[in-house]
Amino acid sequence: MNPTQERPGYYWKTNDPADLPFNEAGPEKPETVRCYNMQDHLNQGEFRHVPVAGLEFLTFCQFGEARPSRLARIRWTGDSHDYGIYRNPSGLYKDGIVMLECHGGGMVGFTFDNLISGETWEHIAANFSSEMIWNLCNQVAHAYRAARDAERQIVYRAFAEGRLKKRRRHNKIYVELVAAQPNQTAA
């Protein structure tokens, strides 16, 4: 991928049929995109910066026709979210996949690095309709955010209850979450 810019000061975009805008609009083209690790085999943290130069376009998806919503007279368009799927040969595996999501909040990436991700997404790109790929990408993004929110609430609750303890082991600092004590009820 080689990001392009229509004019100076405009947002950089992918140079493929997805035409997804990056978060950057300055004079320097983006060299990396921040991606959440969807399979973190090497415990590299929750995200990493993936070089965009090595990304190879696989497919993009569109929401398609407006769909009925829960309110009978209103139809949902879903046009606010766009997705592009890219091979990432520079990932942990030669068939790694990067899913880019663009919406009003900017561009977010999700990286899938395992032995089956390339084969799986190639099959999806070849056999699923654009609308079904959009559904799948949207579901992956929402599920990831929901899981992060749930874990964050656990940590917040532990902090409020004083159950986060700072520990030092082998000259490294760790945070330990102490289990909550069950409520003692009188019988």
C-alpha cells in the first residue's frame, strides 16, 4: 500500500478500491497504522504499529442497501463505517491479515496473526457478498470493543475497592489484581 493525498492538508488515503482515509493529514505520509492484536501469541501488548508499505489489498466491503431498523419506519444505512481487508506478509506469519475500520472517529486496525487467518479471509473475500463481509467486520469490531469495555470495568472496580497491588519481580513492576472476597453473610 502506498498512501496518497489529494492535495496538501487533505487526509491521506489508501491507494486501492477501499479508498479509506488515514488519521493523518500532514505533509508526511503515514508509515504505520495502529492495530489491535487479535491473537497475541507473543504477548506484545494490546496493539502494535503495522507498517502500511507491506499491506496487500484483499477486499473491501460496503454496507449495501438501507436495512430495516428496530423502528419500523426508519431504515439504517450503515454508511458511517467502512472496512478494508489486507494481507500482512510482514506480520508474525506470511498470511497475516489486517482489517482496517474507518468511521467518524478515524481509522482503527485489527491484526490477525496466526496460521489460518490468511486462508480464512481469502475464502471470505472470494465467497461472501460485500454486505456479509461488512456484517462480519462490524461484528468483530463491536465484539472487541465490548470485551475491552468489560475488562476495563473489572479493573476500575478493583481500583475503587483497593484490590490493585503494585508488585516488583526481577526488577520489573507488575500490577496484580487481588480477588474479591465473597460477602460474609450471617446464617
